[in-house]
Amino acid sequence: MTTRRRTWLWVAAALAVIVAVSAVGAYLTTPRPGGRMDPNATGPQGTHALVALLRHRGVEVVPAATVDDVALQARPDTLVLVAQTPRIAGSELMNRLADLPGDLLLVAPDALARKALAPGIRSGPARVYTHQPDCSLREAQQAGAVDLRTTAIYVANKGHSLESCYDGALVRYRDGKRTITVIGSETFMTNADLAREGNAALAMNLAGTSDRLIWYAPQHVQGAKKSGKAAIAGLIPPNLRWLFWQMCVALALAAVWKGRRLGPLVAEQLPVVVRASETVEGLGRLYRSHRARDRAAAALRTAALRRLAPRLGLGPRPEPPALVAAVSIRIGAHPDWLWHLLFGPPPESDDALVALAHALDDIERQVTQS
């Protein structure tokens, strides 16, 4: 009895271990959704792979969701990575980030972020960067060729000196006790592009310069006003508001000036009756005076095709090959000749236009009588 109980205990323990290992494996391999540059996201736009590599190297990666989280974790020996800067609204949050201790790594910053966090640089002229570093920066030299896809280019402001790599796509300079590194692309850090060329080496070298990294890539707009209407109104210059009200007043005055009351519609008989033959003759003379043989031929062919289609049992807009084949079968004419008449080039002379009109009439007559 004791031996059987021990056997069951071993079986139960083995099953428990299998279940635990399966649960841990399922948790580790389950896709984790998230936005662009999200350190926990395993999708193409996330950066979970890079964060896992940094932690494997021994770097303590601290994700931060808000500026308050960054301020709480920031220390002089910490590197602060800031990405997705268009989602940081207002200069107050930017100034708080600028006052924090530690080095900065800015990933594809917008103009507001560059002004507050990296005042020593400005956006450079648009050009195609080279995949080779062409600089003495150790992180870039070790990475070698990279593929940043579309990237911004940076140059130094007056009074500052930069270490520039990849034709200005990667720059670094000192600002007091802080080292500021700016890279113009964030794509090379994502899960989708991390394995391209030397992207992984460059990303790990830039983000792993310190043993402690604060990863701040907001996934939602932060610092915006609660009322979206008020935020949009605050972006409109005062002069433009005055111009808008002046245009409203001018429009109202114009409406009063032009808004005379019109009487009811009065049915009026035409003084003369214009016969259809006279209308056709008048249009023909207009075409002839302007030498518009192409338009006249197009009108004749369109009218003929519109009348032929129902007589041949085709739809309102048949395909040209089907129409030519049906006419050829009905009247026994050669398809090439019919194609030239129905869909060919415009006639080169008035005589050719008259001949085309007669030929179209003859085709309609034969189709009707067949």
C-alpha cells in the first residue's frame, strides 16, 4: 500500500511540474500588445526584444509611463531614454524632463523636445544618410553599418560642438555634466527592424551606456488640456480671430444687399419653335467653324453605339470587342473594318467626316433590317 502511494505522489509531482513549466512557457511566449516603442510590446512596433537584450546584459531597465515616474526614478548615474515626444504636450513637462539629473538619449525628437532637451542642435538639411558611421564615436564604430530607414539629420547650433555619425543622423554633445545623445530614427530599435544590419548593436550600445536605464515612451498624449475645444482655440492667433469676425460681418452685409425678394417663377412660352434639323445644322456649322472634326466624329459614333447596343441585345455600356463581334455577325462585315469605323481615329478632313457619317448610317440600317 505504501509503495502504491509513493508512486501516485511521484506522478502527481511530475504532473505539477509539467503544468508549471507549461504555464510559465505560455506566459513568456504569449504576444503582448502595445504601441510604438512600448518596452513591453512584442509586436512589430514594440521594443520588447531590445529591452530583453539589455536586461540580459545586466542593464536595469525601468519603464516609465509618465513624467512623474521619470522624476521619481531619475538619478545622476541613470540614462533617460525619451521617445514618442509628439505625445508630450506643453513645455511644462519638457522643462521638467530637462531639469532631471542623468544623461539623455533622445529618439526622433520633435521640435519642442529639441528646444527644451537638446538646445545645442537643430534640424539639418534634408539629405540621404550613409549607412556607415564615419565618426569616432565608440558606440557607432562597434555597430558599423546600420539601416535607420527614414531619419532626421541634425547639425550644431552656434557655440556648440557635436560628434556626428551617419551624416548627422546620430549626434552627441556635452551640456554641463550631462551627455545628450540624439538619434533621428526610432525604427531601428523596434522588434521588426532590430535584426537588420547593425541595428541591434547600435541600439544596445546607445541604450546600454549606463547600468540603469529609464525608458520613457508615452503611449498616450500627456499634458494636454481636458477640453479639446479650448486647446484648439488657444492655437488660433488673435489677429486671425478678428479677421474671421470681419469676414462674417462682410458676408452678412453682402447677403442683405443681394438678398432682394424674387417673385414666383413664371412659365413663359418660347417665341419660336426650333426644329431638330435646324439644331443639328447649327451644331454642324459650329463644329465646322472650329474645325472640331474629332468632337463631331465622337458625337456621331457615341450616338450610333447607343442605338446599336439595344438592337443587338447588349447592355447599355457593352465592351467594344463584344459590340464589334455582334455587329460583324449580324451584317457579315469584317471586324477590323467595323473597329476602324466605330472606334478608330478621328477623320482627317471634312470629306472623311461625311463618309464616316454615311458609313455609320449604313451600319445602323443593315443591323435594323437584318
